Amino acid sequence: MEKALESLSKKAYFISATEKAMEMGSPLLMNMIMIGALLESNLLPMRFEEFKHTLSEKFSDKTLEINLQAIENGRKMFVQQF
């Protein structure tokens, strides 16, 4: 799968987002982990602080906390791998 995607794109990044999300307790956190990696890669036209502010307007404290942890994990994973 990775080889196929790499052949279709100039750049391809792969992180173990699903595995990390499961470690965190919910496969749904995979989405935030991937967003964290994208934010760190500078491929999104938004900075982390802007995204954090948007989430803080939408989520309750507990939900915000776990989502921010997932984003931070994605950012760290990107830095470690690339």
C-alpha cells in the first residue's frame, strides 16, 4: 500500500496513527493524530495555535484535553519520523 501511494505522489508520509489512537483508548483519535502530523508538516494552511483555539470553542474541557493530547502525539510522531 505504501509503495502504491508513494508512486502516485511526490511526497508521502506514513505514521502509525491508528496504533497510537488505540493506545490512547479510542480509534477515533486517529483523526486528530493525523491532523497533528499535518500541522507539524506545514501542509495545512493553519498553525497549531489557530487550530487549538477553534477546538476550544467547540469541545468541552475533557474532550478538548484528549483531542489536544492526540494532536500533540501526531506532531511528535511526525518530528520523530521525518
